Amino acid sequence: MARLAHVFGVGGDPVRLGLVASLSRPGGNVTGISFLTTLLVTKQLDLLHELVPSAETIGLLVNPKFPDTEAMTKEAREAATSHGK
């Protein structure tokens, strides 16, 4: 019998959301994920800093009910601080 493997898309950290055991070994029929937005916040701010280095104020819109909002906000603040903003 063929074993099915699944790659899924998720907007947050699947480990923190309880969807998989770990990223390296998700377990079950899950073989991987296609997108982690929380890990992209720093890259997005880096790109924005490159495009508009003189920007002094940057807004971050978040859904307060989204499970990863706190982690994304913290990561965004740390990334902004690394650019001196």
C-alpha cells in the first residue's frame, strides 16, 4: 500500500500551533511545510530597509486573535531595533 506524504501551507509556526512535533521530523503523514510567515518578518523588514532606508516609522498590522501575533510582533521589534529604528 502506498504511503501518502503531505506538504502543507501554514501562516504560523506549526510546532507552536501544535500541528507537528518538530520542523525536522513533523511526524505522521506530514513531510514538510511551504511557508512560515513568522520567520519572514525579519527578512521583510530588511528588504523594506533596503528600499526605503530613510523610513523612520513603519506600521505593523496584525490580527490579535492569530496565535503567532505576539511572536511576530516581538520579531518585528527586534528586527527594527537592529536597524536602529
